[in-house]
Amino acid sequence: MPVKINNGIVDTAIQKLIPISNSKARPRHPMTAEFITIHNTGNAGATGKQNADYVVNQNEYKSWHFTVGNNEIYQH
């Protein structure tokens, strides 16, 4: 069950991790973060869960670390 955002506060993100077997979504070597990018998906009408499912269930060259919806946050 998603952790709901109440009064703008979330205690825990839902873990919906990209499988390690998806070699296209993970670099396979340690990385040090230098920057953070935050942007809108431009995916009108999609929920946070739908965007989280999209990144986890595809074997494509794409990934991100968090999906923030209106009522939940997912960690990938």
C-alpha cells in the first residue's frame, strides 16, 4: 500500500526497485552523484504509480531514482 502524503510530509518512500537483471537501466559500476535533476514527466493523466511501473517493468535504456506522485513517492 502506498505511503500517503499528509500535510506535505512523507515518512517513507515506497521501494519499487528496478531489477538488477535490467542491465540497460543500471550502469553496473559505482557512481558518485554530482547533481540532482527534478522535472515534470509531461505524462498528463498518469499517476505516480503508473510512472513507477513504467521505469521498473521495461528493459530499456532509462532509469531514475524517485517518482513523486500527488499522493505517494516511489524509490527505484
